[in-house]
Amino acid sequence: MKRTYCALVYASDKEKGFTAQFPDIPGCITEGDTIEEVKQMAEDALGQMVAIKQECKETLPEPTTDYKKLLAMADSDIGHVAFVIPVTVYTEAPYIRISMSGPEDKLEMIKEFAASCGTTRSAFMVDASMEKIARMKKGE
């Protein structure tokens, strides 16, 4: 799932450099000495924060798309917003539960094999299905 969050970038009043803050993601803030560096640091910070939130099964907020609302979220303690950087991250689609039927012995075999591979039956079946779809699209 593709999401684009905007980083508010503040020019430092006291020192050289920039601070990037994602108002939609509390605590997601970073710094860089140059525009290029703050952009890279913002991408890294957002990617890490999204990964942590997903690992903790936290829901990600929807990105703010209204520019005026975004600027209203600026932190005046950091300084004045110099510019805005859009940063795109790709997140996992949310998991859903489905009911599935099949021969008990085959489902048990899949469950045991998946466990021996260090995964779950559900994850194993999704991976196997995706591999088969890829092969079929190639014409195998």
C-alpha cells in the first residue's frame, strides 16, 4: 500500500542545517546539514517509524493532504517552515481473516511443513499462492 506523507522542513535559526518533521506521525523528526541530506534522513526516519508501527500492529494515520492544514500543524518551537517534502512509503496491506476448507490431512501436512520452515500455515499458503500466480503469469 502506497502512502505519501509530507515532512515540514524548518531552516535552523541558530545553526546551519534543517529539521524535518512529519506532523502526521508524532515523534518522527530528523535533521540534516543540507537539503539533500535532510531529504534522505526524512525518508529513512519515516521508513523506520512506519516499520515500527506495523511491527507493533499500530494503525497508521491517513496522510494530511490539505496544504493549509499541514502548515497549521507546524511546531513553532522548531522554527519557521522553509519548505515541504513529500515522502512516499510502501506499507503492508492490512491482514484479514478468511475461512478455508480442505482435506484435513493435507491441511495438517501444510501446517506441519510450514512450522518446520518457521512460519505459519496462513503465511505459507499466501507465499505459495503468490509463487503460483507469478509462474502462471509467466506462462509456466
